[in-house]
Amino acid sequence: MAVQLSVTSRNARLDAIETTIGINPTLSFNTGVQPANCALTDSGTQLGQITLPSDWLTSASSGSKSKNGSWTSTAIATGTAAYFRIKSSDGTCHIQGSITAIGGGGDMELGTTSIITGQTVTVSTFILTDGNP
């Protein structure tokens, strides 16, 4: 049998993630295969980077939290966005996941994954969920 947490505990754990990463983290979106874990170096080509707002996630509620504010950047390279990384201001990767176009079910969704240098890239959906098994 698996351990289950209350919604209050799940919310606290999610809010602690944002606190640990800190204010003004960076979000990069990259081509290629997502590294096996955050401790490994970036792979593929970085297509762009966004400095996220100081309060970059909403307060946790019902075991999840989502992006807060506008997450927009100008692409610095051309390619297909495949994964993202969120790093603290010291460059430490804390969160990574898949990218798909809107409705594609990725961990993060963009308007399009086909990125062209100079294009405005906007994150449409990003939700962190802490669920029970």
C-alpha cells in the first residue's frame, strides 16, 4: 500500500519547490533528448531562455500550482522544442520536462514547438501537480 498525503501537505510541498528555486529563475527550451535527470548537462540546442517573474507560480491549491504571469521570450535559434529546464539564479537545474504544442499533453505547452530565430515564444501551459498514488 502506498503512503498518501493530505491536500495541505501536497500544497506545502509544491510551495516549497518554488521557495527552493527562488525568485527570477530561468526557463530554457531546447531541442533534442531530455537528459535523464537535472544533474546532467543540457543537451541539444538552446532555442531560447526566459527569466521568469519574481512570483513565477501561483499559490498551491488542490495539490497543484501553475505558471503565474506571462512567460514570453524571443527565440535565439531555430529548431523543434523538445524539453525545458527551470534553473535557479545560480544555474542549478531544479525542474525539467517535455514540451509539446497546445493540447499535446507535454509537461509544458507552447503555441508551437517549431521555433524560428527571432520568433516570439510564449508558454501557454505549465502546471506542477503533487498527486497521491
